[in-house]
Amino acid sequence: MTTRPNAKPGYVLLVVVMVIVILSLTAYRFADAMGSELQVAYRAGEGLEAKSFAISGIHYTMGLLADPDSFANVLGSDPYDTDALVNVTVTSDGPRGGGRFTIVSVAESDTGGSGADKYALRYGVTDESGKINLNTMMRIDSSGEALRAMLILLPNMTDDVADAITDWLDADDDQRDSGAESGAYPNYRPRNGPINSIEELLLVRGVTVQNLFGNDRNRNGVQDPDENDGNDFNRGWSDYLTVYGHELNVDSTGQPRVYVNDTNMATVNQNLAAIVGQDLADYTIAYRLYTTSASTTAPATGTVTGTVNDLRTAVQNSLAANPTAKRQVRNSMLSMVNTRVTLPKAANAPMNAPTVVVNCPLNDETQLKSVIANVMDKVTAKSNYELNPRINVNTCPPTLLSVLPGVTPEDATNSVAVRANLDPTSAEYKTGAWLYTQAGMNINIFKNIETYITGYTQTYRVQAIGYFANGGPVARVEAVVDTNGGYPRIVYFRDLTDLGSGFTPPR
């Protein structure tokens, strides 16, 4: 058998086939990778869409909170638990049936309980004003003692940690008995002033992630299987502490209050009379002009109790002379409770004329209860347009009612029971006066805590879940919103999606 001189070996064909197979596999792998990348890009796009739905929820809620009409008519004056913020449609077209958002919050239940039973899921916002504002407390009492007294009553708080937190915030570098100042931190110095976030407390000696944020790692108020670390389930001190707040010196209708310490006392008298009646208006002027004393002590010999007519005559005569006040009303008009004034004697009064004293109308409990809400709502002893943001007793966790100075466990229990049935549109609700008028708190205790409490809110924490109507990615974001007198702004924002959805969207 002879071989042709130009014949090609058969292995060349085999090589060609192998090259074709390899190229085909490469093309397949490339096409498959591109398909996977397309799916990843598609899912990433859906994730961004879900996040945009959640952010829409923040802005939508912010608008409702800042507009008085929407607050009353859409939210029913109760943004903390409302169907108006559940499964709200952002868009009804597009993939997966369009986008939705729901506003969720976890709050300490008024019904008590322990562990996960202590908390309740609500559809609505959280009142950031219902917490202890650390920076505010230091402005109210720069010594830090008032703040420390509240901190030490928080769950799982110890003396050394309470002292260390107070040392971190106070302006000096003098260490408290169990505290920590510069010498305790080799690599950094204490703030010794207002802090910017609650997370900054993690720099304080003794403060851990566990006691600041608890073991509710995904912040849904439920003890999930991976959160059972052997400790009691709790959400930590972050439920009770804040650095965000804004309180304006306006009444429940948004109008400036009557400034009781104005130098034009004739105008003050006239404005007060329209709010609290002429008798209390006259006494307020007399309190600023004349000698005062405690009404709980026996009057001196030769002293008689005058009438409201005696008071009116004395005040009119004094105002005609355009007098200068001897004192200002401190904190509020409630500081006049249990006082009396000594009226000036007429220039032509005989030597043996008795000294005339007049008791404050607020000494009468019946009258005090009838006007206290109006007094707290409409009158102010401070000229500032912005006040130190205080604790909203209408919305604060039950635990915080117990940390207010002088408040007894019975007071706290009564207060929790009463506030569930309050009218959120009433002046008593908006001032916190109900603690005295309805919850039965002793007036002296109420006067003592008045500096620290309010019924006013304009700062809210909003947690929004964004999702599709027919399944798919879920996003979660959180913001602290200051309604700012109708000009809302976001003062804090964080994407919580990395914590997981935490909640089942109510599709």
C-alpha cells in the first residue's frame, strides 16, 4: 500500500474539534456569567428600588408630622400607632406589583412584662422627645447631678458607669467618686461637653454594646434564635437616651406664649387676665412687686387676710406708677403655689393699720386644677424662643416615669394607667398637667419635675420598610426627623438593611 505524498495527518481534525469545543464552552461560560451578572444587577436594582420606597416613607411621614392638618386628619393626632402608615403605595406599576412602605416602631409596652413580652410592635413613629436628652440635662443642671440621679435608676445601670457617663458630659475634668476623667483614657480625652450621638457613649469606660443596645441586634423587638445569648432580652439604654430634640416656646396652637417676666407689667397683667382671669393676673403682678412669703406659715401678729378687691386696688395703684419689679417668676407660674404677698400700706394709713396679706389663688386646689393646663400652655417664664428639649411624659417608656426626681412607684403606675385614655388634643395632654389633675401626683412633686417634662413633641424617630407588593427584596432605613415648626428636616439617617428586614412586610 502506498501513501499519498500530500496526505494530512488525522490528528489535525481532532485538534480543530477540540478548539471548537473549548471555544464553545468558553462562550457558554461567558454567556452564563453574563446572565448571572444580569440577575445580580437586576436584584441590585430591585434592592435600590426597595430602598427608595423606604426613603419615600421617611419623607412622606415627615410631611404628615410637620403639617398640622395632616397630623390631625390623616394621623388622627396619634402618629405612634396608626393604620395610615401601613402598606402605603409608592407606585402601583412596575415589577413585582409596584412599591410599598410601612412605618414600624418597637416600644416598651404600658402593660409591663419582661423579656420580649416587654415590647410591642406598632405601625407608627417613635417619639424621640420621650427620652432623656443627655445634652439638655447638662444644660438644665451643669453639675450633672440631676442627670446622674436619672441614669442610676435605669435598668442594669451601675454607680461607676453612671458616674463615668456624667464625667464624660460635664465641662470639668474633676473625677467623681466612681467616675472616669482624662486619666482613665490613655488614647483619647473625654468630651467634657455635648455629645453628637448615643454611639459616642461606647467610648465611655464601662459602657458596652450589650448595655447600650441590648441583645436585640436587628432591632425588631423580638428575640430571634441568633439573639439568645443567655442574658435577659432587652433593647438597652438606647431606648431611654437621646441627643436629638427641639422644643419651641409656643403654645399648643403654635402661638408665642405670654412672657410673664416682661418689664411692661401693665401689658403682662392685661394679657394674663385674658388667659387665667383677673385675680391670678393681679396676684402675679403683686408677686413680682411686693414682699412674698410661704403661705404654709402662720401670719404675724397684726396681720389680716385681704380680699381680691384689696389686691386689685393695690396692683392698679402700683401699675399707675410704672414700677420696677423686685423679682421674676421662676421656672413657671407654679412656683407661686403656696405663697402669699404682703400688700403695701397706703401713704396715709394710720400707724396701727394692720398688715394685709393675700394668698395666691393657686393655693386653692380646685382653682389650681381648673387653670393649671392653661397656665402651662399659654404662659412662660422664659424669654427664649427655643427651650431645652424635655422628656415627653405622654410617650416616654414607663421606665422613664420612674426616674423623674421624687416620683414614687405609685405615681408611675397611676400615670401609665391614666395616659392611655387621654385626649391628645387637650391642653392637659400637651403640657403634661394631667400628671397632677388626673394621675393624682402631689403638687410639690409635680413642681419639682416640671423643669424636666413636657407634653410637646417635634422630634421623631422614623423607621421605614420598603418592599414590593408581590415579594422580592426588602430594605429598611431609619431617620430622626425634626418637624421644625412646619419646616421639617432630617437630623440623623441610617440604612438598616444590613440588619435584615426584621419585620414581615404587611403586603
